[in-house]
Amino acid sequence: MIPLFLAVLYIGFPGSNYAAMAIFILASLTDVADGQIARRRGEVTDFGKFTDPLADKVLVVSAMLWFVAEGIMPAWAALIVIVREFLVTALRLIAVRSDRVIAAAISGKIKTIVTVVCLTAMFLELQPWMGYLCIGAITVTTVVSGTEYFIRNKDIMKLDM
């Protein structure tokens, strides 16, 4: 599954980065709306709980990989995000075996907002310091939220041993 914004970037026409940014924003907003509508209507499903975060990860990681390929984002920063996502997903899978659900923490929600806002900004031709600021914000919020998930759920890891 290749997000549409990537196809626009690979086609590459004048203003394609703005078109890709608009598609990225639209995809991010529809994701937020979809979750709110499902909760409001009481239509939250186990399938949705699994696929929604997966779609979020595909959207965010594909943007980061584009920025890495373009030399806008260092690979180590994208790797930190990817490793955090794998680790938190693994923690959630371990929790499921104990009939527990790990809800999104506030730091995870902040991380998501910071990441989406910063990635959106990176579609623009930023001054280098602004790009560094975005990369730093993404990295710090990713590490903080990942650490919080493990600290708050350390008992789950003990159950699995």
C-alpha cells in the first residue's frame, strides 16, 4: 500500500510537494475524524483497533522514508521512530495475551500530533534550522512517549517471563 502523497512526489511536477502535503494533511485529518465517528457511534471494533494504528504508521513512516531519501531527515531519526513503533506494538501484543489493552497515553497522542505537524511542515522548503527543530521535536517526543509506555506497563513484561 503506497500512500497517494508518495505517488504525487514520485511523479514530480511543479508544486508536487504542496499537492503531496495537502494529501498528507487530508489523510491525517480523515484518520482523526474516522476514530471520533467510530467512538461516537459505538462502532469501535477489534479490527479497527488493529488496522487504524497500522494505517497511521504506514502514513507517517512513508513520509519519513521520503524525507530520508531526499536528504531532509537523517536515517537515524526515522529509525528511532520505527523502532519505537515496533517496541510499543510488541508490548501491546504481550498485553493482549494477558487480556489487557494498553490505551494510548497522552504522551503518545502528543507525539502523534507533533510528528504530523512537523512532517507537514517538512513538505515545505524550510530553513535548515527549522528542519532540525522538527526532527528534534519528533525524536524527543518519540523517545519520551516510548519510555512512558514501558514504565507504565512494566508489569506486563514480568507477566510474560
